[in-house]
Amino acid sequence: MTTTLTAGAAGPRRRARRRRRTTAVAFVLPALLLLGALVVYPVLFSVGRSFFDAAGTAFVGGDNYAEMFRDPATLTALRNSAIWVVVAPTLLTGLGLILAVLVEKVRWATAFKLLLFMPMAVSFLAAGIIFRLAYEEDPDKGVLNAAVVGVHDAFAGTSSYPTARPREDQGVTEARDGSYGTAEAVAPGSTVNLGLVGVAPKEMPAEARPAPAAAKAGAGELRGAVYLDFTPGGGGRPGVVDPAERGLPGLTVEAVRDGGASAATTTTAPDGSYRFEGLADGSYTVRLPAANFAPPFEGVSWLGPALVTPAIIGAYLWIWTGFAMVLIGAGLSSLPRDALEAARMDGANEWQVFRRITVPLLAPVLTVVFVTLVINVMKVFDLIYIIAPGPVQEDATVLATRMWLVSFGGGNDQGLGSALGVLLLLLVIPAMVFNVRRFRRSQS
């Protein structure tokens, strides 16, 4: 009798379990179909496509994978990807940790966190455009170079007349170092005028005055004027100070002995005149040092081949620092405060508490943040494609941009592009597995 009842009850239980399974499958099936269509199928298709040629008609086996590691551009992409993986997540995790700890001591912590997290709301496209403009080499357009040029000019100064040059065959020659001087030696008691051209009237200093006519030099003197040898409206005589020609103020002038040593230095007055007194007998050359004509400092080539990768990493840090700070701050808020207070009561200073208590307790959170950022930087594409100019695109390329360029950006070799995609997937999978396992351990 008992056996009959048990057998009779087992049937409804089995039917209930089947209904639950059917209901579960019905709910999960759309997600599985979507996952298969958007993830599994593209992965399998790319793996298969990587064994065919550019047209997709001829089977080439592992030739695409061999070609991938023979291509210098791909090796550059691998090198840059390695730089990104090492530098960006490390800097972001460190910055996030420091900011999370400091924000705890700020009165307006919430507002500060919001301010740092705001770049996350900006798309990579918009951020790329912002930083492309910020990195412009022209100081009139790029804000970073405007700041760099301003600081440089505040400490180093600028040249007076970068475009000035002497007229040919007028007794002034150019030396190898870029300075200008008299072609023939002169003795004290001489008057030497140095005429220059190449300075636009609008670039003349406001304090410039008409150059003086020749004045007789006394014993032991060298004197003269440095002037713009150009008469507005025409009619002037080359090599002669005409009434309408103005002097060039602020130029450094040197009296150089035959041996090459500077015997005296002075600066031209508003009318361009200069004067050396008390010179010993001998032969001298009147020289205008090259510093008077050095081209102005134009700033740093942020998007040149040498700095383009660090510049783009800087843009990436601006976007993701808030993300790292918020995640680490959440972990910091869950730390046992009694451990921190006990360390302080035992005499530990704030640096010791941070290094020996806070960081070890935050190690699981820091690891998750670091690995998540590693996965993210290996797929970075938008910033590099937008910020890096065309001529240095290959110098800044990573695996993701290289894959796109080979497949769609002019290469039209989807076999090689698929091989690059498979390589990128293989590099990302270990980090993803590590992150998932660590998450599961933290939940158990």
C-alpha cells in the first residue's frame, strides 16, 4: 500500500519539476539566443574565417597567424597593447586608491566624487575630440601647449625678432651658430650701422623710434644703430639709414675681439642705437647673437610619434579615474574601523596605517579593479582612432585598432583581421576567467 502511494506521489512531483524546468528554459531561451547571435556565432565565425585568405575563398591554414607575427605594424600594436596593459591599469588603480583615501577626509566628499566621476558620462568619441583639440601643437588652439608656452616664456623669455635677417652684400654676414656680425673687423672710434630686413611693420615694437643718423664715435668707442632697412612706401636706399626707417629696440649687441671672446655687451635703445665705451685698441667684430633671432618656442608635439601613446593614455586616465575611485571607495567604506583605530592607538602614523592596514585589507578590491581595467584597455579603440593623427596612426595602434584597419580601414584582409581578433580574444580570456573566479570566491 505504501509503495503504491509513493509511486502515485512521484508522478506529480516529476511533472512539477518538468514544469519548472520548462518555465526556466522559456525565460532563459531568449537570452541564450541573443547571446548566441551576438557573441558565440561571431566568435566561431571569426575563428573559421581566420583560416581563409583575404577574399574568403581559399583555405590558407595558419598562414594568417604566421603573417600576423611577421608584420611590423602588428608587432607595434602588440608592443603598444603591452604598454597600455602595464601602465594604464596600474596608474588608474593607484590614483583611485589615493583619491579614495583622501576623499574620506574632504568635507564635500560627495561633490568631489561626482566631479571626478563625471567624465564617465562622456562618450569616448566626445572625449577623443576634446583631447584632440587640447593636444593641438599650435598654442593658439591647443590648451596644453598654450600653458606650456606660457610657462616657458615666463622663465626663458622669447627671441626679439625671429624673422629678421641682413640684406645681402651690405657688410653683415651670418655665422654658423645663427648670429649676425660685421663682415670686416672694425677698430674703436668707428660707427657701425647694422641694417636688417624681414620684420613686418606690424611686428615692430610700439616703442620703436626712428633710427638716428650716423654719429661720430669718440676714442675707445664703438657705436651705431641696428635698424629696419626698409622704407614704408619705397624710395629708401639699401645700407643707409633713411629718415623714415626705425631702429630695432631690445636687441643684444656684442663687441667681439679677433680671438672670439666677447669684450662688451649692450642692448639697443628704442631708436636702435647702441654704444660701447672704454674698449682697448685692437680689432673687433660687432655681433648680434643668435638668441635675438631664435624661433619662438612652439610647445610640445603631444601627438608626435614619441608621445602619442602616453598622450592617449592621459585621456584614458581622465575618463576612468573616477570609476576606480568610486569602486575602491566602496571597498574602503566597508573596512573594519576598529582595526584602523587599534593601529592608531598603538602609535602608527597615517602612512603606516595606509601601507600596513588599509592596502592589505583592500587587496581583493584592488585586484578586481586592476583586472577589470586590464580587460578594458585591451579593447580600447575609440580614443586611439580619434586622437592619433593619420601620420602617426601606426605609431599609436593597438590590437583593436590594428584589427579594424586590416579588416575595414583600407586593408580589406578579413582573414588577417579575424586572426587578430582571435589573438585579442585569447589574450582577454585569462583576465576574464580570473575575474569571474575571484568574484565567485568573494560570494562564497
